[in-house]
Amino acid sequence: MLRFEQLMINNFGPFKGVQELSFGDKDGVTIIWGDNGQGKTTLLNAFRYALYGHIKDRRGSSTDFLILSNIEAVEEGIYGFSIVLKMSNGSDKYILTRDVHPRDGVIKPKTNEDFVEDCFLKKNGNILSVSDREHELALIMPTDISRFFLFDGELLQEYEALLDENSNDGVLIKTSIEKILGMPILTNSAKDLSELVSEYITAKNKAAQNDKNTSEYAHAMETLIDQIEGHKLEVDRLEELLEKEVDKLEAVKKKMSNTEKLRNLLSSEAIEIQAIESSKKRRDEIKADINVKMKNAWQGMLQPVISTMVVDIRNKLGEYNKKKATIQASQTTIREIEYAIKLHKCRICERKVSDELETFLREKLELIRNETMLLSDEEKNELNSLQIRLNAFQSINLQNDGPLIKSKIEDLNKAEIEITDAEGRLSDIKKELKTYGDYDPDTPTLANDYSICQARITELKTGIKNEKKAIAEAIITSDKLDKKISSLSKNKDVLAANEKLILCQDIERVFELGINQYRNSLKCNVESDASKLFAKMSLDEDYEKLEIDDNYGLEIIHKKGIKVPNRSAGFEHVVALSLIGALHKNAPLQGPVIMDSPFGRLGIKHKENVTVNLPALSGQVILLVYDGEIDPAKSRELLGGNLLKEYRLERVSSFHKRIC
């Protein structure tokens, strides 16, 4: 079994500097925890890049080296990255290294042409040649079956296509399934036998052309053989085109899928821009308000002192006003007495003033004049000064705006923090948008490209079907001609060639029968093992088993014997995981299962059932999950001793993640 023992990455994606993961050499599960955007998918891609030397980006094409490099390292002038994968396969030990660095003389690389990629594979201490390296990697982990070893939750959804016999995805997955089960070895051998039969038919026909009894039929047979060969070549051509078109369709589907992600990013960008503008507007309004308040804030700060002074001034003014009122009252009395003396009559009561009363009034007048003290010039000046000071103090806003200003400053700080946070998020979004290049998310060509690919695939399938039908009809005709030749010819060369042909055809039929029996046996085993896994992970006890079809699609069978229609998204995931576990158990090539966020569509109980059965999927399971996708404490409880190690991806900055 292939086993990953250690992964070391340096400046790859968000992982700045040298970071490593060790998995050990025992069977079990390793869990790598990380929130969204912390690098889980990048780690999955690190395995892909190490094994295959390329990664498909969001647009379906190979990602360039600058995008794969750590952004912070690039900003510091450090370009490139490296990945080292240590693994074992049985008794063989491997160290696979891929190192990407700038070419000599290139200071600031801009394109892939400015980089050099070095790749080394060391087997049991010896570095292999390039051809041996590629051969060895193709043996231990072929590219076209990687979907069963390295996958995410989205890929699990595709297995539903196996139930649709007209699905292009289903054909692609079925081909991959047969490859992991080792069928190509047998089917390629069958093809070799078929070619050998064709050679014997041609040899027999050549001999028959020299026999006058069969010459006419042999020439007709030759024409038919050429036609069959032509049809076979056309089938090969069409199948090659079909494979390319299916790959193109996958790329278009990937673009369409990520177009939605890109639109979401652009939507988030617009939201953050609007949030920044709104926060800046609010910040500026708060600043303006604070400035207004601060202009007169000193007045409020003097309120205690001024209030005391105002009270003192008012007290003094009260004393002066009281004295002034007394003087005014005395002066009024003096005027009235003087009037009464002069006119011998009181203006108030109109009583006549007698001589005796006049004498009294004169004495009283003199007394009042002596007792009345007028304000001195100094007192008048002080009174005027006090009044001016009081008016000045009363014009001052003595309201204390300190608490209000403090509250406004707190609001200002909050607005600044909101702006900084939003600008940080916007920066992250813009940098992520750069990974899409000049891609236009609103381009109308994607749907058109998808339709064209679908139509082209349908056309190619129809062409292949027609060509195979023509081959079958030609073979029927050729069989008749061959029987005619065999019955008429007495030529010993014809008879000898016919014996070899019959033997080869018998072998071909036996081999074909054996292939069919082996395929059916594999399907039965896969069905049985998948059913066992499904029963352990399923929540519905009435779901008795899984039933496999010719495309390796799995139907859920109810205990009443009926197929369960309209399966939920959660059950689709469980069925897909059951199939993957069964394939690993029955495949000649066995290796680790690395899953990125596979629990997204599952309920809590399903998650627990899947978690406890993870060791049944493969001898080595590496799980990349985010907190909340599954419960850490519950996972440890369920896995027990099968949980070998745990790692956590932590954020140092937006483009610097650390493996802890």
C-alpha cells in the first residue's frame, strides 16, 4: 500500500517559510483543522502538485508559478516554492521533491518562463532518471485515478452521475473506476488478442487469394477487412476526440462553477467598498461634529470657576443694587417733602401742610439728607464693571460637553476600526481576485461553450456508435465470407491459417468471457463492500443495501425491495463515500485517502457515523476539515486509537498561515 509519511512545503500558497506535516507509518486517521480560507485546499493541492507537477486553477488551466508562490515571500523578493513528499510503498521508500525557483539572471520573474522547476525522485536512496521517475510515479499513483485518493466535498457530488447512462460525467467516472480496479490490463490484452485475430484473418485471406476456388471471395474479404480496419481507426480517432471534448467540458464546468464564486467575490468587493465609503462618511461627520464641539469646549471646562465668579458678582451687584434702591427711595422722599414744603400741600394725599407740619418736614428732610450716602465714583465704576463682567460670563456656553465629546471620540474610533477592518477584507478579496486573472465573470460564452461541448460529445458518441455498428455488420458479413472460403478451399496454407485463426478466436472468446466474469465479480464485491459501509454510515435502518448497475452507479434498496427515489444530498455523500471505500478494498493499487471538507452536506448523526467509519475507507486517511464541520471532542471520542495525529492551520496574516 502507498503511504504518505511526511509533507514539507516552503513558500507554497499561504504557507510562508518551511512547514511540515508528519503522518507516521501506522494505519489510522490524521485530522487537519482549519477555518475557511486558512489553506486546507492548498494542502490538498500540495499533494497533487508533488505527484503530478500541475494544479488546475479556477479556470481549469494550469496555475502559474507566481500564483502558487507565497504572496508575502514574493513581496519580500523571495520567488518560487518547494514541496517534498516522503512516502513508502511496501518495502520501497520514496522522497519526491519539486523545487521551483527563478532562472539564473532573473531577478524579478513575471511568467513561468522566468522559472525553473527541478523534480527529483529518490527510491531507496537512489535518484531515478527522468523516464524511470515518471514510470515509477505512474505506477504508484496514476493521474486518472487520483479522484479516488484526493478529493473534496464537491467531487463527491459527481458520483450521482453514474446512475445516468447518458451522463458524460458518468462515463468519465466509470472509466476511472475500471482503471482503479485494474480492468485496463485485461481490456488492453483483449484488444491485443483482437488485433492478433485480425492478423490471422488477413493471413488466411492472403492464402485464399491464391486458391482459384476462393479467390473471388478472398478479394471481397480483403475489401471488407480494409473497411473494418478503417472503421476501427475512425473509432479510435473519435474516442480520442471524445476524451478531449470531455476534458474540455470539465474545464467549462469548472469555469461555470467558479464563475459563481467569482461573482460572489465581486459582490463581496462591492459590499466592502460601500461599507468603507459609508464608514468614512460617518467618520467625517463625527469629526466635523467633534471640531464644532471642541471650539467651545474650553468654555464648558471653565464652568465651575465661572459659576462661582458669577455667584460672587451677583452677590456684589445685589448689595450695590440694594444700596442704589435705598438711595433712589430717599431721593424720591426728599423730592416729595420739598414739593410739600414749597406748595404747602402733599401731592400724594393732597393734605394741606400746616406751619407746625412744615417745621417737622424740614427737620425730617435734613435728617434724610444727612443719612443718605450717594454712590461714590469708585462704587459707580465697580458697579458698571461688575455688570459688564456678568454680561460677558452669561454669554459663555457653560454646558459641559465633555461626556458628549468623549462619546463622539469613541464613535470615531469605532468608525476608524470598521474602516481598517473593511479595508483589510477588501485587500484580501482583491488579492484573491487576482488569481482569476483577466477572467470576466459575466461573459456569456460559458453557457454557449457548455452547450457546444455537450452537442459535440453527443455527436461523437453517435459517431462512435455508428462506427461500431458498421464494424459489427461488417464482421457478420466477413464471418459469412470466411465460412464460404473455409468450405470451398482445399489449399493447405488456407487450412493451416484457418486452424490458427480458430484457435485464436477461441482464446479471444474465452478471454472475453473471463473479462466479463471478472468484471461482474468485481462489481459484486464492490456492491457487497459498499453495502456494508453504507449500512454502518446510514441513518435509515429500512435502507437494506446498495445495488450496483453496469456503470458502477449505486442505488439504495429499501427493505421492501424497491429503489429509493429522490435521494437527499446527505445520502448522496454517504453513497459516494461507500463506493470509494469499496473501490479501495478491491483495487490492486491501494493508497491514502485525502479528503477536503467532505461533511458539508451531512447532518450531525451522519457526520458521526462517517467519522467513526473513516478507518474503513483506507489504511491511511487524512482529513481536512473546519471547526464546526465536525465536533473535535466527539471526533476524538469516536476515532479513539485510530486518531493518529491532529494539526491546526492558524492565521498569522491574510497570506501567512502556519501549521501547528
